[in-house]
Amino acid sequence: MKLRQSQSYPGRAGLAERVNGNESATLELNAQLDAEDLLSPPRSLLGNKLSQSNRRPLKIVILGRSITFSPGCGHAATYRGLLRELTARGHDVLFLERALEGNGSDLHNPPSGRTERYSSLKELKGHFAGAIREADFVMVGSHLSEGIEIGEWVTRIAQGATAFYDFDPVRTMAKLTNGEGDYISPTLIPRYQMYLSSTGGLLLDYIEKRYGSPMARPLYCSVDARLHFPEQQEIKWDLGYAGNYSQDCQPILNRLFIEPARRWDDGCFVVAGAQYPRSLRWPKNVKRIPQLSPGKRRAFYNSQRFALNLTPPGAIAAGFTPNARLFEAAACGTPVISEFWPGLDTFFKPDDEILISHSRDETLIYLEEILELDRRRIAYRARERVLARHTTRQRAVELENYALEILKLSAA
């Protein structure tokens, strides 16, 4: 299963040889990933080669949209994971979130680190200025109410390293181009010592060159390996998809999911997500689940033979934009079918760890013709890749190394 050197991965080419060829190869379910690919850090990650002797406990302050509100909020899940893992690594972490009326009454503070709330910008400045000044590293997240004002204040008084963490940089860049920035501005970007982005690739160069960021680096989404893992479940569906309705993604869903379902009457399909129009006509062999809570995702992925992952066209154009559902499915041992996007082959090896589809027919070939042992082998390798590089623990290590690198440069 050789990786094609192409920006437009053909996916279907050579598939017949893989599913009908040397069956003995498919028996190697315990084959390990190539040591160099598994152990070497991604080229774009800063500071992965820092020696352990450079590690020291840090005082860290994170200002984010939410950590206790909205259990389905991706921001909250990411922050909870970072807080837990950074604290486990010996750091003193304080998370500051805005208190919103009517939100989060059924949620408790994270078990790790410290979480404090403020009701206004005035209260934030009055109560937590000391913590900001004394911190070794301060990170401000995107989509924060009064984020520009907070960022200007933080970068003015902080004596340690500062960073901005953007959960949706593609949209942020589009808003800045239209003059619509509300949590970051062109003049604020260069004041942060680092711009952390959930999208990597060429977008990082754009942020540095267009807006003058001293350093733009990736901090991709991740998966909590304690919550997502293989378990014995009845296989109910041949192909599943988890995601709310998106007008941008719907044409891709039609091509890679709905059309195959219509073509393959004997197949069983499932879509979990909200906001789909009532006028949308689903094939009879597609089960609809209106909403999928985080606690049910493991069972959902373990109940399907394959999982479909979709990426919005804007993110595809930017490249290097994995989403959390991609890592979650792989961590659960469910092989993923995805359209190709620039950078995908730096996260997973096509054919070996992920399956690429551009059409209804390619999706159907995977569903109908792949041997069970081969399916399990792909799933095994993808899970190994995720556990090695894309867990919340790994992201915490990367964030720690970023902070230490900034502090090292500042002290030079």
C-alpha cells in the first residue's frame, strides 16, 4: 500500500490489488507503523526537540470562551483536556471564563487546575491583573467576548510569554479581510508573541507575512483517549457520519454518503447531527439520530464498519485542517473514509491508515469489497497513529514546548 505522491490522491487506483491480492498481508493485524513515521515529530511542530532538562513548572493562565459551559462545545472539551494534561505535567494552570447567566448550571469545575469566572472586563482587570503579570505564559482563545480589548490588555501587562489560540482561523482570516474582526484585529496579531492555529500549512505563513505575527504555529484539535477506544459493540451500520447540517458540506455528503446509500439497498447507514432541513429526503436505509452527545460518541463509532469524515470546502482550500471527529473515530478503531485535502497525508497514510473517496462508486467499493481483516488492519494502524500524535496529552506537550521556546527566545 504505497502512498501516492499527488496533491489529488486517486484513491481508487490499485484498490483491487489491495482487497483481492496477497491475503497473507492482511493477516498481519499487529504490524507496527514504520518507526520513522511513528516516532518522528511533524516538521511544523515547534520545540519537539527540546531536551527534558529544559522543562520546568510554569505558571499558565488561559482566557477562553468556555471550559464548564455547554458540554457539546468543542472549545470546552479542548480546554478541559489541556487543563488536565498540563496540570498532570506539574504546571500551575488558571483558566478564566466569563460568567454567563443561565449557562453551565449543570456542569462542575474541571477536576484539574483552577477555574475562575468574571462577569465583566472591569472585573477581569480588577481581580486577575496580578495573575496575568506573574504568569510565565498567557494564552487568549478565539471567539472570546470583548476579545480585542482583553488581548490589548493582556499583551500590555503580561511579563511572560503571550499567545493567541484560534479555533477557526479560516473564518477569522475571512472576517479580517472584510474588516469584521471581533476577537482579534490586524494590529493586535503582532502584539502576541505567537499565533496558535487549529489549521496548519500555508495559512501559518500567511498569518506571519500578511499580519506580522512573530510566530504562527499549529495546535491541532485532539482526542481524549480515555473516552474514545475500541469496545465490543454490535455492528449496526456499514457507514456512519457525525456532523450537524452545513450548506457547504451538504454536496459532499450527497456524493459520498447519500448517493451510495441510494445505490446500495442492502447497506445500513446512519447520520447523527442536528439542523438538517425537513425538506431533505433521506434514503430508507439511512437512520437519523438528531443529536449525539459526547458521552455516546464511542458507542456510535464502535457500532459502524466505516466512518465518513467531511471537511468544509473553505477548510479544504486552506489545507491541514483535521477535525476532532476524524481523530475520535480512528481512536475508536473505526476505519475512516474521507475526501482528500492538502495535508491529509501528513496525518494519515492513504490506503494504510485512511481511505480516500471522491465519488459514490469509490465509497461503494470500500463498503462492499474490502476484506474484514484488511478493514481491521487499517483501523489498527490509524488508531496507533492517533495515540502517538493526536491525543490531548500530546497537545499539552506541544503547548508546553511552545511556551518554553518563547521564553527561551525572550531571555536570549
